[in-house]
Amino acid sequence: MFQQVSIKNFSNYLACFIAILNTVLLVAISAGLQLKLSLVAYLIFLIISFVGSYILLKIFLEQVVLKRIRPIYKIIRDSKLSPKAKEHVDNKSLNKSMATVNDEVVNWAESAQREISTLKSLETYRQNFVGNISHELKTPIFSIQGYIHTLLDGGINDDKINIKFLEKAAANATRLQTIVEDLELINKLESDESIFHITTFDIKDLVNEVISDLESHSKENNITIRWKENASDQFQVNADKESIRQVLINLIVNSIKYGKHGGITEIGAYDLSEEILIEVSDNGIGIKEDHMKHLFDRFYRVDKGRSRQSGGSGLGLSIVKHIIESHGQTINVRSTLDIGSTFGFTLDKSK
């Protein structure tokens, strides 16, 4: 009943109620004591009771209750307003219905709780990222230091190890360069500095080019790369061709890296009316369920030892996700342990 009544006007209603109640009590008491009071006396008592109740309630509500509520409400209002709008907000803004104030306070509290949860999650992500990048950089740096110090301590004169150690140091330096370049690429994608050159091209032709480029790599691992049966139609898509080439390379290289010896990597393209779905599947080691939600995180590795031995930066899937999302599309993964994994992403279909 009183939810739509302003906080200040509430004192008026309550004062009226108390005055009427006091007058009714006076009438009852005077009748019980057989006192004969005039109507004017009752009216005077009613007015005095109303004025007294109103003054006391006004002092209590506005000077005690509202005095404590105003700073809290002002903080809530200020947090929701732009700096320009704050100039027009004063204490009169508190003259709202109780329901409105309550809803605003509750909504603000819920929003603040969500922000706190988000900030905690981001802080955890930041800590993990700092730890991961430190570990990723530390490994090749320590290796380079070890090889160089060994050479400086006399190994440079040993023909059995000098060239070998220089080659290993160079390989680790290349790995460092790869990590830095991948980080720069992700930063550009996140900050929208990367401007894609959108063109129309045949996705099947691009996949075939990537398969040809990775042929020697797949043969080294005894992996067969082929199109899925009935899933190799010609489809024209609108996208940045070179960035999608990188997506395909990263996904197919991953399927080779984690595939079983003598295994198969299959690619499929499917018409989804407005988009084209491209899938890269393997019959490799699969991915555990608890790894799935972190799969596209920076430096996250399902098989840490095997990944580092292969010389990857740990940023491949993160780059893939950023490229696809920068195209306004989605990427997903499904996997079964010891059976294989399938990565799928969509691209705009050319009209």
C-alpha cells in the first residue's frame, strides 16, 4: 500500500493516522469516564495531535533515518550516472517512492556483486597469465643461457658440441621470438588494431593449400590429412583469407601434434544457410573434460611436456579464438578421451 509513497510524504500519512488514533482513544476514554467534551475540543485535540506527531516523525525520519540513507543513496546514484548527469543530482532525488528506492538499491547491490565476482575472476586470470608467461619465457631463456655459458667456458673449442649447442640456442631464440610475435598479434586483435581485408574466396581451395603446405609435417608424424566423405563441397565465404589460413594451420598442426601414430585428420565444410561450418577432426588422444573450459586460454597446455618439446608458443588456440571472434563468428570444440577431438568454426557465407 505504501510502496509507491515517497519517503517524505510517509510522515504525513503516519501523522494523520496517529492523530486520528489518538482522537478515537480520547473519545473512548471520555465516554468511559463520562466526560462531556465539545466537538471543537475534539477537533483541537486532533489538530494538536497531528502537528505534534508530524513534527516528531519529520525530525525522526528526515534527521535520523534519511540522514543515514542519503549518503548511501548518493553513492549508488553517482555510481550509475555520468559525470555530467551528477551535476543535476541533489538530495531532492531521494524524494522517490519507497518501492523505487528499494528496487534501485537491490539492483545496485546485485550489480555490485556481479562486478566483484568478475573482478575476482579477472584477477585470478591475471595471476595465472603472469605465472604462465613467466614460465614460458623462463624455459627458453634458461636454455639459451646454459648453452652460451657452456660455450664460453671452453665448449666453443670442442668441435663435438660447439655447433650443436649454437643450433640449440638458436632454436630457443626462435621460440622466444615466436612467443613475442604471437603475443603482439593477440594484443592487436584485442585492441582492434588489426584491420582485416575481407574478400570472397573458396574455403575448399584454401584448405587444400594448407593441406599441401603441411604435407611433409604430416608425413613425419605418419598422419593422413583428408576431406571427410561428402563434406568437401565448394563454398564461397567472406573473410580475411590470410588470417583464416592461420586458423586452419594452427588447428591442423594441433591435430597432427596430438594425433595417434598412423592416425587421420579429417576436414569438413557444411552449409548452415547463413554461415559455413568448417570442422577439423582427429582420432588422437582427446581432451579431458576439466581441460575444455581453459582450452583457448593463453599459454594453457593440455599436455605441457609434449607441447613444449614441439616448440609451440602455447598461444595457437588463443589466436584462433581471437581471429574467429574478430570476424563476428564462433568456435567450438567437442572431444572424447582416447577417441579424438573436433574443432569447428563458422564463417559468413557469400551471397
